[in-house]
Amino acid sequence: MATAPVSSELRDPAPVSGLRVASARAWGSGRIAPQPARRRILLTTEGTYPYIMGGVSSWCDLMVNSLTEFDWQVMPIVAPHGRPPTFALPRHATEIGPVEVWSEELPKLARGGRGDRRSGVELPSMLVRNLLGWEGSTDAVVAAWVWCRRHPGGVRRAFRSAQGWAAFLEGLRAVLAERIPEAGTPPALDLVEAATLYQTLYWVARTAAVPTPPTDALHVTAAGWAAIPAVVHKALHETPMVLTEHGVYVREAYLAAARNGDSPGSRFAATRLARGLARTAYAAADVVSPVTDANAYWEMGLGIDPNKILVLYNGLEPPSAPTPPPCTRTVVSVGRLDPLKDAHTMLRVAAQATTHLPDARFLHYGPVPRGEEIYGQSCLALHARLGLGERFRFMGATADPTGVVRASDVVLMTSISEGLPMAILEAMGQARPVVSTGVGGVPEVVRGCGLVCAPGDDHALTTAVVMLLRNPDLAWRLGQRGHSRLGRLFNERACVDGYRELLGALSGDDDDVDLLVAAVGARA
């Protein structure tokens, strides 16, 4: 697709060099201040840390609390919920924000100048063409986001203007007219779907407009909304950026869209936007750090230069000696209740397994995230329809995942998408065998210490669970092998040290990222 030309007002500006010198002059008396001894890391998150419990949040908490030589600035992007943070930040970390998307509050941004009233009307068109267009320009996206940061008062005016809406519709028609063989034919969008997309792009622009504090390195935890403020900051200040992907953002967006029952137009808008956000994040990142080899192959397939991919495995510190399982035929699962975790398959496994072993019981620990209330209700409805009763219990969120895993005989995971899930590592740390779907990095982790089945195959998962419950000696041997494997390959120290070296080099004076990746990768 021939992308729209970048107008003079939205053109990518020349990067501002010497961020630390500029900051010193702004805060000091005009003289250049010395380089601060402590380096600053801006950590951007999306619907996770520090507000929501989960694997990504646990990883963030580990990084922030372990890498005490850095001053962490945590910028969470969340939907409005009014709840206090789940995680308490240490003294060397501060929260910036949060940035609330889909809030009913007016944006608390600086007012734009007079010129803003007549400028920026092509902003909606630029975003729809280049975020949703199959061959959209990531440079044009960054230029549009930089304009939002420099003219925050103009974002709302651009999207509320008749000219902005008309330009958006023209850009959307161009995207829907694309005929790319590998992309398929775009579906038609009705007026409600187009308006919803328009509102979503407005929130993208508002997120880009949120100011970011001076920092020495950017650490992004997802290739989606969390990347937006960091990408703008890098364009303005040349600050190095590392992107850690726990799951592959685009893949998870496609899986979610395929299962949520939305219209073709809504699915198209959601998946194309996710792809556009991810492409922009990948292009801006100096280092892309997936948590598993499987994610790295996906990222290379999405066009990332292999030379800037550095795999750093998640890790846990295992206890000195595992305790034997309780032999109560207890199966535990840990994770939020959303479609990607496929709790429906988990419920069907419980129903089938308890017909063979009536004394078996299944306990699931995890909350229903905001926005997934309908899915949570569907899980309760299926639970009732299967007549599971007390054989399967929803236990809610837990603050002690280690303890609930230790009280199990088998750990079950039925996800249709994962990176390197912390729940699996926690099971290995407690020497509990794992029965899991073979998604993401699970097969390479569970090999030799658990059983892996195809996603959605409730019969195979049931067979694996029943076999381990009937053979506790085999289950214990597999658990012990997992405990040993965790200590050798997926240990917390290696994970933390890898990020210590990576962030230390990126935030310091080492500008040769290629050599950095090669050096850290050789140790990983």
C-alpha cells in the first residue's frame, strides 16, 4: 500500500541529543551538572504491574526489587478501576501515573497553543493508515505520536473536529481497499465499528501525549500500548529501549479475536491495530528480549532483525529441598481467568478425570481480570452444566502461589498461548509434575519433568492427569527432575544478572548494542 505522505507538521523531528545535559540545564542553575551516579529506568506496563497479580507482574516485581542499583520509574497503562496497587514499590522505585485509558475524565495535559486549533486534523487519518494498513509506515506512526506529545491540547480537538472524522474515514477506506494476498480481503466495517475504532485511535493518541520523565533507559513489557510512551521518548531523546515479550503480542491478539465472538469488522480492527502497535515497538527497540526461544522464532517471522533478539529466560530461586507431594489427588492451576488461559478446557478435564477418580479435586487460583467478566460468567455456567460441584473450586486470587502449588499433587495448565509461564516454574520449584498444553516455551521447559498435550485436547490432558494421580511415585520422580532442571537452566540469578548487564550497558556509555547482545547472549 502506498502510505500517505507525512505532512510538515507531523514530520518526524530530528532527535534531541544529550538528554542528560539538557535535563541538568533544565533543573540546575544553567551549568552542566555531573552525570548522576544512579541510572534511571522507565518501566512501562500494560494492565499488569503494580496493579494486577500475574506472571508478568511477578517478573516486574522481581526485576524492580532485585536490581536495586537502578532508580525505577514505573508507568502503568491501565483501564480505570479505582483499586490500590497490589504490589508495594520499594524505596528506589516510584510510580509515574497511572495512565488511564478509556477513562471518562478529561485528559490532564497541557493546553496547546493557538496554532493547534487549525493543526493536526490529519492525525486520525495518519494513525488509521499506518497502524492498520498492512504496509503502513512505522516512521509515520512515530511522527504522529511525537506530534501528540508536543501538542497535547491538539489531540482532543483533532479527534472532535469534523475534518478529523472525514480524514479518518478516507484513510479507513484506503485500508479496506487493500488487496494483499497474505492478508486476505478486509471485511466491511459498519458505522458503529468505525466509530469504535476512531475512539480507540483517540486513546492511542492520548497515550502518546502523556509526558515521560527524564530517564537513562526504557524498558517496555509488551509490544502494544505499553510501548507507546517509550517509543515517543526514544524519538525525542535517543534513549535506548529494550522490549521484553512474555507472550507474542500479535499472536495473542489473533487468538483472542478468534475466540471472543466479535463481528468480522471488530476482529479486523483489533488484530490490525495490535499488529501496527507491535511493528512500531519492534522497529523502535534496540534490543528485543523474549523469555523463550519459541517467542524469538515468532518475532523473527514478524520481521525483527535476529541480531537484536536476546533470549533471557524467566527464572525462580528454588527451595533448598523439595517436600514430597501430599498424595491427596489434588490438581492445582494458577492464572487469571481469561480466554487465553482456556479455563473451559480445564473444566472439561476435571469433569472427565473425576469420573475415573471420584476422590480427585481441582482447585483454580486466579482472578477474573477487568473486561473479562463475561468470560468469568461463562466459566461458572460451564461448571454448573458439568455438575462439578466441590470437585472443582474457583479459589480466587492468591498471595501465596508457592504454598498452593506445594499443596498439590499435579499442576495443570491449559493455556492456548504463553511465553514462559511463571506458574510452570513455580511448579518445578516445588517439585510438582506439570501437565500442560505445548504452547510458547512450555515444551522446552517441561521436557523430562512433565507431560505436554495439544491445546484444547481435553481427552489427552485428562489421560495425563489421571496417569500421574494413579502413579504418585512417577509423579514424584518427574517433579524432582523439574526441581533440578529449574536450578540448572531457569534460575532467578541468571535471569536477574542478564537484565542487570543489559540495562547497565544500555543506560551507560556503551553504544554498541550488537556487541552487547552478543556478549550477554553468550552467557545466557
